[in-house]
Amino acid sequence: MNKAMVATLAKPAVREQMQRHGFVPRSSTPGELAAYMKDQLAVWKTALQTAGLTPQ
């Protein structure tokens, strides 16, 4: 699946369409994605705690 995503994101027409809608097309390895997700979970956990919100 990663290979297909990298190939798709390499197409100029796909990149332009994504950018037109405010996305920043970027591919990564499965390991890089896992690290990004782990980092984002920590960021949003802190944000929720700071705001005094709890997940339901």
C-alpha cells in the first residue's frame, strides 16, 4: 500500500489537486508514519488536558 501511495503522490496532477484543496502531499515510510502518529497523539493529549477536556 505504501508503494502505491508513493507512486500516486509522485503524479503532478494528484499533487496539484491536493494542494488546491489545502493539503501538503507528502509520502513517508511506514516507520516515519508511526513516529508521526505517536508524536501527534502526545501533542493532542496535552492539548486536551490543558483545555480540561476528556475523551468520551
